[in-house]
Amino acid sequence: MANETTSSTLSELYTEIIQEAIFTFQETSVMRPLVTTYNISGQGKQIAVPVYPAISAAAVAEGTDLSNTAVNPTEALISASEVGVNEKSSVNYKKFGEFLGTLFKTIRSQALNVVAV
């Protein structure tokens, strides 16, 4: 067939389609405004993140102007580290189970001999 549209003829659009999908996801996500993402690639394993102080509200009398409050943020150092679990399903577990089975059989058979004597 002539004049077919295939994935290779549309490959130039992939990047744009993916970027549009990411943008749509980020703009419509409920969690996105509640989470701050920090990119630490190329900055080592530590990043300084600002910590904003708690803001409090108070009752104001009618006709009274609000006053300015100084905001003095601090920072927290966050270190990235590698965490992992090494779980091995080993034949040793099977051998141990077989060993226990043999041990129980031996104990039972010896217990019968002891009782019979």
C-alpha cells in the first residue's frame, strides 16, 4: 500500500507527544502542588532545602491594619544514599527442610525404641 503512516514516519512527533503528556499529567495532578521535586543530579549526594517557618494567624480588630511579619527560613541538608535488599532463594533452605524432616523421623523412630525397651 502506498502513502501509509507508520511509526517511523511519525517519529519526529514522539518527543512532542511525550512532553505534552507529561505537562498534562503535571497540571492535572492533585499531588503535584503539594510536593516539591529537587533535581540533585550533578550536585553530589547532598542538597540544601529551604525550610519555611510556620505561619500563624491572629484576630484583627475592625479598622486595624495588618502588620508585616519577618520570615526567616532555615535550611535542611538532605543526603541521598543507596538502599537495597539482597534476598536469595537458596537451595540451602530446601536442604535444611529435608534435614529437619529426616531429624524428626529419626527422633520418632528412636522414641519408639526407647519406649519399647
